[in-house]
Amino acid sequence: MCLAVPAKVLEIKGNVAIVDFGGVKREARLDLLPDVEVGDYVIVHTGFAIEKLDEERAREILEAWDEVFRITRGEELPGGN
């Protein structure tokens, strides 16, 4: 199974961006999104940026992933859920 995860664009060289997945830096191809700029958030799937997100939407998705990880570790979520 592959996951599409938001990442923040740190730098761009040609059609390749260095993106940050919560402290883990990777390369992502920008062939499908030519209008991406440093500071943007993108959804990365199989090494390609496939969707540009605004910061609010990226944070919503990242918070949801954080909840999933906390649940799998057996941690209690805020609000007692």
C-alpha cells in the first residue's frame, strides 16, 4: 500500500523539490505541478508531487495522521477519544 502524504517544499532545483515530511527530507518530482514554489505544501505520492495544498489544509491532514499514529501507539487523544 502506498500513502499520499503532505510535505513542505524547502527548495527547488529544476523539476525536483526537496520536501520536508515532519523532519524527514526527500526529493519529489514536480513534473505534474509546474507552479509550485518554496514554502508551498504538496501531496507526494510515489515520489511525485501530485497536488498543491494551502497551509490550512496541509495542517488538517497532518493532524489527522498524528491522531492515527497516536491511536496505533495506544495513546489517549485530547478530549478522551
